[in-house]
Amino acid sequence: MIWKKLLTFCAVGMAAFLAENARELRTFIVTRYTISPPKLKGLKKDRTIVFLSDLHNREYGVKNDELLKAIRKEQPDLILVGGDMLVGKADVSWQPAADFMVQLPEIAPVYCANGNHEQRMKERPDIYQTAYRRYQKELMEAGIRFLENDSVFMNWDDCRIQLSGLEIPSIYYEKFARGKLEKEAVVKKLGNPEPSTYQILLAHNPVFFDAYREWGADLVLSGHLHGGIIRIPGWRGLITPQAGLFPKYSGELTEKNGSYIAVSKGMGTHTVNIRFCNPAELVVLKLRGTADTR
């Protein structure tokens, strides 16, 4: 009798897990954060950034019309993309990602950094031929700016912002990778930041937040971990693509010594199509001047 009850309990639990997983794979949430950085005290109004990461060719509605509608609703000043919008496999088309991305500049200026999937395609033309260059060309012709170990500067009211995109060696994305990234490696890629300028860094892998922070990043935007695939409510994600357990930064906004990291849980999946207590998310950040009393 007790075995029957146990089997029934397991069957019901598995059915509930599969049903919730199916639901979370079909939908997304909007996660909003507000920060008031001292370097941006001169902002005269809120500035809204929409951050997208890890779409992996996922479509919400016809040609992603549901996702585009959600982005438009936020009326962003800037759209930032953290990479892995496609699936870096030789037998998988990048066109669904491109078809979505080229619509974004109609909403706001778009800056894009690569994730490990785009980087893989870029570094291995022997496998992917010209796929990365064709993907990049289509996006650039639509007005999207790629930041590949590069920076741009912009002014909002009396505030100066440096926006950078970082690419790190592919070895840091390999299974069971345990390498440590140092500040000096970031300096080598991006140079030294201007201390008085607000530094926003697109860095796909959040594991190396300490190196980004020590480099001088005020706000890091990352993804890659898909929220840890399965999240433990009120705590952390379960596992990383490198098979590490309980990643420290996997789907939240965290502050450390004045620097922030916002980690997207991602918009899609690949290979392991599982989400549990871990809905896909569109991240919206409001930057507020300290003089704003709202």
C-alpha cells in the first residue's frame, strides 16, 4: 500500500513538473529594477533600458509580436542585447533571431554584445562558414551597433555614459570550466574606463562579476545561465551550462561595493529545454537621478 501511495505521489509530482515546465517555456514575465547611481545624479528624468538576453531563436507569438509589444510598452530610451539570441549550431538557422532583432531599432537605439553562441560562430568559420558575418551584416544594416570589445559614449542630460561590450575567450564557456578571469584581462580587452563616467558593461557571463566590478563597471548586464534552469524559490538557480551548482549570480539584481549586476534569466532555451520556478524574462531597468524625489 505504501509503495502505491509513493508511486502515485511521484506520478502526480512529475505531471505537475511537466505541466509547469511547458507553461514556463511558452510565456515570459517583465522584471523591473530601479537604481539611482551617484554618477547619474544629474538625470532630469528616468531613463529606461530594456535588456534582452538568450532568446535562442524563441518566438513569442507570430514573428515575436508579443515580445515586441511588451518592449514597445516600456517606451525605452535604449535597448541592450546581451547575446545568445540565436543557436550556434551548424544545422540551425540564425534567421529567426535576425527577423526579430531587425525590428528593434524602430523602437529605440540598439546596442548588441555577443554571447558564447555568436562568438562560437564568429571564431569557427571552418564550421559555420560565413553565418556569423551574414547575421551581423543583416543586423547592422537595420541600425544595430555591435560592441565587440568596444565602447561607445553618450550623454543623458548632464551625465556621461560609457557603454562597453566584452568578449572573453571561449575556454571560459566550456563544460566544467573553472578558470578565473582577472581585472587585467578586461583592461586588455577594453582599456581603462573613465572614472567619472557611468560605466555600463555588457558581459555575457555573470560568473566573473568581480573582475568586471574591479575593472570599473558601475552596471553589468549579463545572461548566459538561463536562471540556473531550475530555481530554488527565494534563493538561487540550480546549475550552470558549465555544470557548476548554485551559481551566485543567475537571475537577479545584486549590488556589491557600489557596483550592480543585473542577470537576465533569458528569453529562451536550447538543448536542455527545461524551466521550473524560472520563467523567461524581459528585464527593464530605470536609471533615476538622485535629485529625482519620486
